[in-house]
Amino acid sequence: MQTLLVEAFGPLVVAFVVFVAVAGARRLVHHFRNRLTPDQLQAARDSFRNRLVHPNSSEVEQGIGACLPQRLLDLYDDRKTILTEQLEIRRPRANPENDAEPQNPAEWIEAFLPLDLESQKYALNLCDQGWGKGFCFATDGEGNFYWIPANDTRLGDAPVYFAHSDPVANQQVASTLDEFLSWPRIIHAPEPQQEETPA
């Protein structure tokens, strides 16, 4: 009986092991072949930061068919904030709308997203989720996004939401963007290294 099982399933097991090994090797070769050099990584980072400081609100508003709040447009004029990475923002007091939440939960922004349509290609599609028109302006680096609604007319400000990708969920974290940005902040990004100037 054992011999029969080995003869029947042995070739299948061997074929499966070979398939897994080949697939793993192809993935490894693909990874090394498509790996970016340090210069390419720096160029990509520089391009991203350049897009952050050159917002294109008209492109976004035309693309989503709605007006962004003025407070969001003002955020992109604040280069110091918009270029900040690894930012922890703490609610100064408990959320009155959620008793189960910790007293002063932290929000994590890995990076702000450029104010252009390109950045939204990699964010959650808010309309597809049934949440309406809006703009994802920051990410936590784990596939989740902070976003603000857009409207038919330009409002002064609007609520800030946090959109989870897995599982898909949406929760309001602040009643306005101004309130959200006024909370105490801690920057966890390392200080940029100063280049030594030759003597």
C-alpha cells in the first residue's frame, strides 16, 4: 500500500517542490534585477519631495470633480510640515465620540502625499468605497491613508478621516484639518545629516 502511494503521489510531490523552487528563484532574480541603486533611490526621493512642494490643486480638483477645502491648500504652502516624515500626532484629550478609545491615542503619518493625481493612484479609491469625493493627503506607511472630503464649493475646512485598507474601514479622527494639525506632534525621522564642507 505504501509503495502504491509513493508511486501515485511521489511524482506530484516532486513536481510541486520543483515548481516552488523555480518560482522562488524567479522572484529572487526579479528582485535583484529590479533593485534600485542608491542614486536611483535618491532621485526618486528628490522627485517625490519636489512634487510635495509644487502642489497641483487644479489638476486634483478637475480630476475628482470637486473643490478641496482651503485649509488643505494652505497645508501645502507650509513646506516645513509637508516635508516632515515619521510624524506622531497625539490627541490632547479623549475622543468624546468613542469611549472605548485610549485617552490620547496617537496618529502616525509616515509621509504626506503630493497634491497631485499621481499620488492618488496608490491610495484607496474613496468613491469606490462609497465614502464620496476626497483627497488622501497622508499615509501611515502600511497601506492606510488620512483623507479629507471635497465638496461642490470650496469650504474653509473639513473633517479628517483615516481609511484602513485591511480590513476596509473608515473613521473620523478630527472634526477639522486645522484641529488635527494643532495637536501635539513628535517627529521620529532622523535628523538629516549635514554634509561636511571642505576646509
